Amino acid sequence: GKDPKWWKEAIVYQIYPRSFKDSNGDGVGDLKGIISKLNYIKSLGIDAVWLNPIYASPNDDNGYDISNYREIMSDFGTMSDFDLLLAEMHKRGIKLIMDLVVNHSSDEHEWFKQSRSSRDNKYRDYYHWWPAEKGKPSYRWSWFDINSNAWKYDATTDSYYLHYFSEKQPDLNWENPRLRNEVHDIMRFWLDKGIDGFRMDAFQFISKDNSYPELPIEIVNKPVEIIKFYGNGPHLHEYIQEMNSEVLSKYNLMTVAEGAGSTPIEAMKFVDPERKELDIAYHFESVEIGKHLHDFGLVKYKNMFSNYDTVFKDKGWLAIFLANHDQPRMVSKFGNDSPEFREISSKMLSTFILTMRGTPFYYQGDELGMMNPRFETIEEYHDVETRNKYTNIKNKGGDLNAFLEEQKQIARENGRTPFQWDANKNAGFTTGDSWLKVNQNFKTINAEAQEKDPKSVLNYFRKLVQTRKDNPAFVYGTYTLLDKENPNVYAYMRELNGKKLLVLLNFTNDTATYNLKFKLEKHEVILNNYNDSTPVKNNQLRPYESVIIKFE
Ligand code: TEU
């Protein structure tokens, strides 16, 4: 971990372009919109942006279904908008990380059109096909609805194709070296433009056993651990090493493995420098905790982070995040979004992300304390996942109300409502009709209002960013969990060259007590989310209080 690298020191800010800023009134965010907000992004103090896919796409899965890897989605703008965006970011010292979505393409990609046209087309083996005369292929689930089949029958060639995600996202066949070369070329195309890295989408799924063996019956009946079964295919690491020697090693870039197995040891395999694969492991265990952290339990949660840290303490590198575009809002899932506690718990969670060991991946809007919109009807949702699941339950005569109630807490679109810029129509996101309903609380929760308030969630986030920058111990220091069994407080020490920083986080809406062997009163509080410098007393923290204390 001690080998210095820009991507270890960086704070990455995730932009979901569809919902960030619309410049032309069509209701969809776009690249010019991002350009118009670069000074805002710069003002946060962040160093790099991860941009969700902006390539040509029919948008079955909001850009994760790509029909041309070298073109910009028309909703988002043009290639010259992109070139300008990159130049303007670099001018401000902000790096750009792009999404690389090559586990699958769109069914509207030229490769797939060719592939499905005949069994002897030269693109046939770019995808996974099963000829119908061999009978039905063995069952696989499709991600967006665990009850549906990932094999889709295609009459033109009397065969089935595999799609782990939606049926408009056929899986690419990585066993084919020609396909792998195509991917390498796409990567070079963007790297030659000067981008600074890739977030590798759904990468743990690229390698498959092309004999498609039967799944064990207990897995078919209870598909609880998809990653374990679908991930880590037989040639996964081979393909990544090949990509490293062909492409990655020739550029100065950062790569982040989205999905990295389901244990710290598996995650390490992607980013152990000796293996020459990728740089940062972005595993899902910090978000796959059910509906709310309360149900999961803080002690278990702390142990999970600590177990990863133990494996990663001398080598490899992790991402730290609590939200992204596939997740509900951070404050609604890990904190408390009631009017009383939304701001204070948002600040506490941000403190966690920015003081842990690993590169923070911070999601747009969390710096305002944006929360779940809690849509009432299916019409308000657009997400292929929510819609597919709804249709399936409807067809089976299941409980649709219970489903909609649950989606208010867990739907992916909770995190995708438009960025709340100001109190104008549609929160200043668009002058037209927004593609997705704006959260109705935008009149009070918006960036403009928070700019003016020194105690806002936004201005606290800026202070936190500065605090991380001022204290290299937060990047390169060791992490030690304290008060391990405490069910309410997360306490840890970060330490580098004798400099110690203690972080105390109360995850509850009540006063909480911590138990440490040393006295804190005489030490300096460098940041506190209650905006006062009250020394810590009586081993107590106020509701959702977070404190950073310097020990010298
Ligand atoms: O997600 C891939 C993926 O594995 C996630 O569904 C993940 O398992 C989940 O977030 C864990 O909680 C990526 C994109 O982030 C998602 O938006 C796409 O729909 C998907 O790939 C298909 O491209």
C-alpha cells in the first residue's frame, strides 16, 4: 500500500451524466451540462471523475447497452463535446475515468446484428450461442429478474443466446481472441485521447465455461450468491493479464475492477501488483447489506471492512464507497433521512468515506445529502430492473403493493433522480421535462442554498476533502479498529510516521458511548460534524456525531 500513486491519493467523484445537468432542455443530462458545472466540481476539491457510460446506446439499461463503443450517445452530445470536456477537465487538474462495458454489448451493436444473422457469419463467435437442436440450454438466471432465463431463443438461426443482464445486452464471448483484440483496440482509442482510467463494468463475469454445465439444483432453487457462481470464470485472470500486457502497461492510467469476487482474497487477485492486472478493487460487500444498515448490524459491518483491510494492508488497493447509480441514496440506506437527522447523518457518512483506507468513490448529490424519492407508482420508474421484476410479479399474480413498497427503499433509481442545483423548476436540472422525476424536496435541498450556508452538508464535505488532503495518514496510514464490539460507534485510528488520527462515528440517532483506553479531552478536534469545537467529554457522542481527533 505504501508505493505512492495519484489514484491512491485521489478522491473520485462519480457523475451519472443522464441526471447531472441538461444544457439543451431535452430533459436528459449531457456533456455540455457537465462542462458548465466543472467549476462547481473543482470547488469540491476532488481530483478525478468517474463518468458512467456515454457511448452510443439504445438505452435499455441507460448506456450499459452499447451499440457503438467509439461514438457518443446522441442524447449526451457529440465527440467534439467530449474532447472539450476532457480538455476542460485537464485544464482544471481533474482526471477522467470512463466506464468500460464489455461483458456484453447492445443487441443493436453491429457485431450482434451480424452474429445473429447466420450460423457461419464471421461475428458468430463474438457471442454465446446454443443451437436449439441440442435441446434447451441449461438454465441460468438473468440478473434483472432472478426468475427469468438468461438464454433467449432467436428464430433467425434457431439458437439461444446468453444474456446475464437484460435481453438487449447479449454477453460477449471472451473465449474468442478476436473479440479480446477488439476490446483492446477500443481501450486504445480512448486512452489515445488522453483519458486517465477505466472502471471495468461487471468484469468478474467476462470468462465463462462455454460448455455451460448444469447448475446444481440447490443453486437454481435458491440463487442467493450470484457472484460466487457467475464470477471468477476459468480464464478471467488470464484475460486481464493479457489486457495488461497488451494495453494497460503501455499507458499511465488507473483501472478499477467493478465487482471483485466475494472475499478479500478474491479481491486481492485483481490488484496484487505482482500479478500485473488492475489497480483498485471495488467489491460489493459494503453495499450488499440488505435494506438498511440497522438490519445488518454495525459490528458485522465493521468486521467486514477490517477483514478487507487486513488482507490489503501491505499490498493491493481498495475503493471505499457507500453509494453509486445501482444503489439507493447513501443517507437513506446507512444513515437517517428524517428531517431531524438527514444533514447530520449525511455528514457522518461522508466522514467515514473520506477517512477510511482506500480511494473514496463519492457519488454525485451525496454532498448535498440527497435522499430516496420514494416513488409511489410503477410509472415513475424507468429502470429495466424494476420494470422487469414488476411485470414478472404481475404475471404470476404476486403482491405488487409489497413490491412497490420495497422499491422505495431499494430500487436503483432512488439514486438516479436529477441533481438538485437550485429551487427553480426541476431543481435547475433541466428547463424541459425531466426524464426522471425530480425529488420533491429540491426547494429546500439544493446546491445553491447550501453554498450560502457555512454549516451545510456541502460545505462540510469541502472541509472533509481538505482534511484528507492535509493529512497523508488518511491515505497511506495504517487502519486499526478500536472498540470492536461496540454496536453503535465505529472507532478507528489511522497512523502514519507517528502521526495518529482518531475517527469516531456514531451510527445511531441517540447519544452513544464509546470505550477507549485513553483520554481524549486534551487532544485537538480537527473536524466535527456538529460545527463546534467542543472537546469530547464523558466518552459520549451526540446522535450521528462524527469527530476527527489529532494525536501527536
Ligand atoms: O453492474 C454490474 C453488477 O454486477 C451490479 O449489478 C452489482 O452486482 C450490484 O450493484 C451489486 O449490488 C453494472 C452497472 O453498474 C449497472 O448499472 C449495469 O446495469 C450492469 O453493470 C450491466 O451493465
